[in-house]
Amino acid sequence: MSFIYLIRHGQACASQEDYDQLSDLGKEQAQLLHHHLQNKKIDAVYVGPRKRHLQTYLEAQHDDWPMAIQANWLDEFPAFDLIDLCGTQIAQRAPELAIAIDEIQNQTGIVHPQTAKVLQKATQLWINGEIHSDELESFEAYEARLKIARGMLTQKREHSVLCFSSAGWIASFSGLLQLCDPAQSIRSAWALYNSSITTFKNDDNGPFLAAFNWIEHIPTHKRTFI
């Protein structure tokens, strides 16, 4: 039996223009991951393409791990691109969110109080194929990435594989392995803590969920969702 460990990146810099980097607390969370993972036997390490994925890996890594492989199939679903590229389409289908969408599109350096609500609606429309843009990754393309990951990560191994990614991807991939509805699966992303670990055990019958959003290595006062 082997293990698949899916790790969400540490806290990102939501209050700055460039979200895609770890905050000081995010680096500390990743260092706590380092201590937690020190006795794990690792056969392979995959790191998503974002800076926050790489920075989390660099803080958490151990010298005896194999060389990390950058994997574009670990990239987050196009969450904020949905609002940036399809804001008008979303507002047409959810006019009660039109003002919030306009404010989100024009703000920098602060998280809008309705961001989560807008993103949840946008994601639902995207999965259903009701919004689209030539510049936007389609849900079908995103799902194809998840299936590539399934083929890579469920291969038989002696010990374990580590993946550093984002909340939406981890939620979607977990749902794919459990044959869950994609829209329901991705909703669980909002519950995933920074630097949390979701674990699947993989045996001759395939992968099964062993732990979702495990966070005991992070003290309560240092747990975040950003």
C-alpha cells in the first residue's frame, strides 16, 4: 500500500497586488509541514506551476526526497480569471452580483467581502458550460488535467507521492477519485486550510480517502484559508 499526499500551499499574500507568493505566515506554515513530513518515505514529488506552490515546497522539503518535478496538471482551476474574463456573462445570469463583480474587477490589494459568493456562482456556471472565453481554460480541459493526474498519481509505488497545489485542484481531484459530482467537489475547496494535507491510500483496489484537510501540524492560531 502506498500513499498520495495532496498539500495546499501556505498562506498567500491576499492583501498585496501579487497574490501568488507566500506571506511570512505562509512560510512558517510550510516550515511546520517540513517538521511533520520528516519521517515520511517519499518516492516522488510533484509541484504545481505557481510561485506559491514552489515556495511551499522549498520550505517543506527534505534532503532525502527525490528531485521535484514541476507539473502543470497541478495548476489551480482558473478561479479569478472567471471573474476577469466572464464578469459580464456572470452578471447577466446573476444580476444580484453585478455590483460586487464590478468592484472585484476594479480593486487591488484587498479581498472583497463577496468574493467567495461570486466565485462560487462563477464556478458553477463554468462547470455547466454557461460562461466561456477564448482566453479561459474550459472545464473540459481542466477535467482532462485532473484525469492526467489520476493516471500519474495512482501508479503503484513502494511508499508515497507528494503533490503541492491549490485548494480548488485538491478538492476537484479528491472528488474525481471518489466519483463525486464536480460542482459539489469543488465547493469543498472553501474548507481547505493553508498547508493542510489530504491523504489517499492506494492499494490493489485503487485509491481511497484516508484524511481530508488534515491540519493538526498547524497550531490553531496559525490556521488560515487564503
